[in-house]
Amino acid sequence: MFIDFERATDLPFAPDICVVGAGIAGLTLVSALRQTGLKVLVLEGGGLTHEPRSQSLFESEMDFAGAVNEGVGNGRFRVFGGSGTRWSGKCVPLAAHELSAGSTIDGVGWPIEISILASYYDQLEAMLGLKGSPFDARCDQVARRTTQMLAADCDAFSVRFEKWLPLPRRDIGRFLHQSLNDDLDVVVLYHANAVELVCGDRRDAVTGVRARSYTGRERIFAARHFVIAAGAIESVRLLLVSHSLHPDGMGGRWKLLGCGFNDHVMLHTAGVVATDAWPRLRRLARGFYIGNVLHTPRFELSQQSKVEEGCLSGYASIYFQAEPESAIVKLRTLLEDYRACGARALSRDSYATLLRGTPDLVADFLVRKTLGLQPIPSRSRAEVHLVAEQPSRSSARIRIAEGYDAVGMPRLALAWQIGDAELRTLTVVGRRLEALLRRSRIGAVTWFDEAFDPKEGARLDRVVDTYHHAGGARMSALARDGVVDADCRVHDMQNLYLASAAVFPSGGSTNPTFTIMALALRLAEHLQRTTLYVEGIGSYNRSL
Ligand SMILES: Cc1cc2nc3c(=O)[nH]c(=O)nc-3n(C[C@H](O)[C@H](O)[C@H](O)COP(=O)(O)OP(=O)(O)OC[C@H]3O[C@@H](n4cnc5c(N)ncnc54)[C@H](O)[C@@H]3O)c2cc1C
């Protein structure tokens, strides 16, 4: 059920588990805990729809040192559903080599094997309706054709296929809203901003979370276990400001809390592929549907290329960009605006463009339905996007700054940089892609001067962040090497867990959310199995 903290009187039960944050991570966890008999309280700082007062907490709370990470303000959403209300829904698992220690602060990698994550990826695919087809060329005959087109001697890249969660299932908050509303064992308390973890007399356990509303209402919520699922940056922030046990925050004993913040970096439209071999290019880069799930290829630097070039993980994608005034772009924008603002987004102007473009839209629809292929609008151009991993540097750090935000939480400072390692990786991906397309007789890349100089490589001032915030509370086998253990439990604390990309020791160049969800499922199982399983009360409800 949903309760507004600004109007609430009392909770209907004493919770077993308190989850801070109703974004993708928190809601995946809650979904897996439903029907276990456990009472779950979710504290969500935002409202049920986007509100300027909640969003302003993200926009103004940060001081930057080094480069400005735009996504800290534009790429986080403080609302029920979190950034899941806006994400693109691309799901990809981490590759085995991305779990290694190569790009971490001090050579300490993931304390769990890829095989452990793999079983949760499988569960997730079933839950999300992603059909369980492999992410590589074995998934479909179109995919096999794609890879066969590449020059036989090309081992610069390995091709994987991103699965796009269909729109109706993308916003997990909206998807789960009704069933959570009907669930008597789950309370979602919204407008409830967690501002501190409280320990009472305990030195090894959290006893409550202090929450505050925008109207100044305050209360401490007790539970047996606490899971912080407030997004990477806010999760770290909550630990940092909770310094009753340690001056560097909860989990800060080994001075690693806040360290190793990272994102992925990207060169937008880094190049244009000349259209002399347009049909071959379309065959190579075009997405296809399996059921209603769009699959699009990404050209990932192979492990061999990474070793040869001494660079990080990276990949290239080729997108077919329609003209901004085309019907398909208008339709896409309209759907996105509708997701953000509801029916207010539907202006007369948009209807007129859509009407004019109806023949194109019908043709696109038929391509999709009859051939199972991603429609490529008639007047479109192919653009290359290059993406690189960031190493988790100890100097890239989230820490407490001076001053307070509107709910009285200390402001944050973020030291973030884009360094030579990322620039070099982007350059290697770009050059190797260029060579591959030439050798495979697919086309030539005409680099946009301002983004990529064929001699110098990627240009720093054109590189942007990607809203994939991670790190700051990494997972480690030994307490001295990180902030949480392999079960995502804060070292030294009995009952405090993180469900967030904050725990990633490294993330390669893979989109993070599929792994965030896999870890949340694993955490739900851990909470139920090891400490909270109530004998005789149902097993997991595995469908979202
Ligand atoms: C435009 C866009 C496109 C994206 N596309 C992709 C993609 O295709 N693939 C991919 O893998 N990733 C993508 N991402 C990233 C993805 O959205 C995030 O990785 C994911 O949402 C993180 O989930 P989360 O639950 O950890 O955090 P969030 O979604 O940020 O959820 C955190 C929740 O906690 C709440 N909260 C925060 N602080 C507090 C507090 N103190 N008290 C109470 N509640 C609090 C917030 O309101 C929010 O509801 C995209 C992001 C954006 C913005």
C-alpha cells in the first residue's frame, strides 16, 4: 500500500526490512521479497509523480571538482520508480573479463565469480520477459548474419546484442504500482527522505532510519534489516552522513567510502559512416526483434585488443539517426514526454507532424511486424557512438561539502575526471572500428572533426558522461579492501545492506542496470534464506 509521509498517521505494521529508495534496485528487491511473509517498508524521497521540489534536491546539492558530470543533475530522478522512469531499458550482462581487477583502484576485483551473477541474470530474463536467448550471435539468424559479415580475420571486436526492455515493462514503478498498492505486507512511504542511519547503543547494527518530509515532518523508522537502494551517489551519501560510529561514515573505517566513483564516457556521434555500402552497413548494424524485444549489436573490444593496446573496456554502436523533423522522431519524443509529463505532453503540433508522417510510420510498423527488423527511416544517417569504461580512481570521490539541502541533508562534493585511459580507449575503439569497416567492405568512417581527430584521436572536450553512476562503496572479500562484503552487507554491520551500482568494484563498459537488478535479486534471496526465512510461508513470486 502507498502512504504519503506528509499526511501519514501510523504504519500498519512493524517492518522486518526497511528499504531506502524505490528505484529499479529497491523495487526489484521488494518484488522478490513479496509473498515471503516478510513485512517491508519502503522509504521513497520523491512523490508518486515528478515534483520540482524533489528533483531540486538532485540539481543543487553538488559541488564539482574536476569535470562536471551532467548526469548528476539531469540523469537522476527523485520520484517513485527513480531513474527507471526515464531509462532506455538496454539490458546487457557483465562479461567475465569485466569482473577482473584490471581497472580498479588498487587491483582488487569482484569477490564473486561471473557464474554466480549468471544464475541471477537468467532469473531476470525470465522475470522481464527477455526470452532467455543468448546475448551473442547464437541468439538469432539475423545476429549470425551480422557477425558473418565481419572480416574473417577480425578479432578486434566481439559482437554482443543489447536487449531493450519493451516500453510497457520499462518503468518498474508504474508496472508494479497496482500490485504494491494491493499488498498488505508492503508499505511504500513516499515524500520520506532518509537523512541518517541511527544506531542507538549498538556498534554493529542499525536500529533505525531517520526520515524527513519536505514540510519538516521527521520520524525514525525501526526494522530488523536495512537496505540502502537510493542510487549510487545517494546511497554513498547516506552512509557518509551517518557518522555516529565512525567520523568517515558508516562503512568508512578503511577510508574507501566515497572513493572510486565512476561512470561510462561517450563520444556522441563520433563519426559518420559513408553511405557507399549502405545496404551492407544496414545489414551489419540494424537491430532485430525476438518477440517484442529489440536486439541491437554492439562492437566490443575483444580481450585480445585490450591486452594488445593496454586499454580499458570499450565498444562502438552504429545508430541510424532519422531527421529531427521526421515522424518517427516526433513519435519517440512524444512517448518520452508522455512518460515524463503525462497527457500534457500531447500538443497539436505533434499531432499534425504525426498525421503527415503516417505513411512512413505504417511502413516502419510493417517492417517490424512482418520482417522482425528494426525500422530504419528512409532519410536517416548512420552515426557511430564510442563508449569507454572509466577506471575507478581513488581521486574520483564523493564526499560531504559545506551547507545543507532543503531537507537538511549535508550537500555533496564530487571530484570526477575524464583521464588519458578513457581517451585512449575511445581512440582505440574508433580506430579499430574504422579498420574493421574498411576490411569488411562495409564503408568508411568520416570522423566529425570536432569529436575525433584521425591522428590525435578522441577529443576531451567532446566526451560526455552517460548517467551510469557507479562505485563509492565497493564490494570486497576483506573489510580493509572495500565497504560491503560479497553479500552486499556493509562490513562490520550486522543488518545493513546496499542494493546499488555503488558496490561495483568495476563495471567494464556494460550498462549497469541489469547487474544492479541481478544483485538485488541475489540480496533478496540472501535476506530471506540466511536470516529471515519464515518457515512454511510461500516461496518467491518470480514474476514482475
Ligand atoms: C536517460 C537515461 C537512460 C538510461 N538508460 C540506461 C540503459 O539503457 N541501460 C542501463 O543499464 N542503464 C541506463 N540508465 C541508468 C539507470 O537508469 C540506472 O542505472 C538505474 O536507474 C539505477 O537504479 P537505482 O535503483 O540504483 O537508482 P535510482 O533509479 O536512481 O533510484 C533511487 C531511488 O532512491 C530514491 N532516493 C534517493 N535518495 C533518497 C533518500 N535519501 N531517501 C529516500 N529515497 C531516496 C530516489 O528518489 C529513487 O527513487 C539510464 C539512465 C538515464 C537517466
